Amino acid sequence: MKFWRALVPNLCISLWLALLTLVILDQYNPMLGFLKGRAFLVLIVLCAFASIACAVLLYRDYRQALRRRRRRRPPVDEQEQL
């Protein structure tokens, strides 16, 4: 699982950089049609799935850390509250 936690965020960053490069190249020379091809759509879909997977992994890690923190807290004594 550690492999996926390390791979997915890096994959998201790499895909978004590739998309940004294609958008900049398309603005520089629109006749090449980088944003019209099938490869661009595949790249967008891959980036979307990688982003969703990254969000799920990060949220799950956050919830697990929250549960661990709650377990470590000592129970509050009733007399200390008063």
C-alpha cells in the first residue's frame, strides 16, 4: 500500500504537468491541434482518475490518523472536568 501512496500523487502531478504543457503549446500554435486529439482526452481521463484515487487515499490516511489520535488520548476523569 505504501507503493500506491507514493505513486498516485506523483502520477497526478506528472499528468497535470503534461496537460499544462499541451495547453501552452496549443495556445502558442493552435494549428497543431493538441487539444482536439484523442490522446488529450485520454490524458484528461487518466488525470481525473488519478486525482480521484489520490483524494481517496489521502482521505483514508487522514481518517486513520484521526482514529489513532483518538485512541491514544487518555480518558477524561469525571472529577477533572468539575
